[in-house]
Amino acid sequence: MSIEVEVLSEVYQTLKQYIPVKDRQEASDNIMSILVDVLNDVDLREFGGIDSYTKRSMEEYAGDLEDEENYEDYED
């Protein structure tokens, strides 16, 4: 099963309205911990750009994506 990032974004934005502000980062972290294993790097970055919560979650759970890119740059 494949889910488009646009659909995930819409679902996230809709559900976020029902989550108290104080719990939104934790909710985003939980979602990101699942999506890290499901989405490819490009889609994960796209999802991570939705808002400040997803950006922080992506940096925490998928921060090594940028490290891998930097490593590949040095191999050339």
C-alpha cells in the first residue's frame, strides 16, 4: 500500500486541530517514528516540511538523512 504525502499532510493537518497545543510535538514525533520506516527519503523530507512540529520530528528521527548526503558528497 502506498500513501501519497499530500494525503498524509491533509490527514495530519486535520487531526492536528483536535490535539491540544501542548501535545502536538509528541503526536508529531509518534507519527514520524512510524513514517521513517514507511516513506522514502524524499517523501519524508516533504512531510517534515509541513510545520515546525514535523520539522523538529524529522530532525530527531531522520537527522541522519542529511549526514548520509554529506558523506556521499565527500566520497566524490
